[in-house]
Amino acid sequence: MSKIKALEEAAYDLVQAQGLSQLSINKLAKRANVSVATAYIYYENKADLLGTLYQSIRDTLILNLPLPNAALPVQEQFAQVMRTYAETFLAHPKQVNFMTALSANPEYLPEAMQGDDSLLGPAMMAVIKQAYEQNKLRTKNVDLIVAQALQPLQWLLQTRAQHKATVRVEEVDALIEMAQRAIFVD
């Protein structure tokens, strides 16, 4: 494992085990089995470390998800994007926990990144936009849509990961169906 990968994994593990407030470059270096000087080669300080990892995680988990098939009906596009979120989150449980910890404690991020904690990415925004244009949404309030769809999905996946429990496909499908009923008009 490369030194930078070791530092990333150590950061995820330390945040999960001890929380953000207890994370330090010294602890990070020790956990990654590298020198403190090596850690400082990659990261200026704790805020730089957290910001760099947070942005990378947001790119992987949210911003780089593929756009849905626009030829499908909007509710099927929604289900497609929700399943992609679920698959991606399940594939990266440590990163989901890390992202959630920073979303709840943005003061640890560089100032320019504070407030940039939405689960809403381009893929879901494309679905919302199309549903809006087709008058298929119960509300035009995007925050309420996120609260009815993405936040419950994140909570379910993160909670199960923390308890080392699995999430069945049927549960994800049920959550998607519930979100569809909450968001879309008949």
C-alpha cells in the first residue's frame, strides 16, 4: 500500500474509532506507520487533510455518479440513481462514515468547504430537473426531496455498516418505493 493510501485509511479508521476531535497528524502518521514528516509532505495540517479527503470522497460517492438513462420514465430514473447511490455507499462504508462525520462537524473543514455537504449530485439533480419540467414533483423544495430520499438512504446504509449488518436489496427497493411515493405525484 502506498504511503498516501495508508494515510487515507488511517484517517478513516481514526475518525471512526476516536472522532474528528481526536484526530491529529501525529496519530495519523503512527497509525499509517509512516513518519510525521511524511504525513506533512502530503498534508499541510489537519484541516488540509480533512478537506482533501472530504472532497475526494464527495467526488467518488456523489459528484461522479453516472447520469441516469434519460429515455426512461422519471420515476425509473430516480430508482436507477438511488440504486447507484446505494451501491456506491455500500462499496465505501468507511468513506461514508467519514463524510457524515464532517457533514455534522463542518468546522473541521477548511472554511471554503464549510456548507458544501449536500448529498445532492448531478445525477439526482438531473432527475429532479426532469421531474420538475414534467410537473411530477409533490414539492419544488429540493431540500425536502433530499430529506425524503437521500438522507434516509444514507442513514440506513451508514447505520448498518456501523453495526456490521447487511442491507438487503429488498430493503433498498422498499426505501426507494417509499421515497417515490413521498416525492412524486401519482
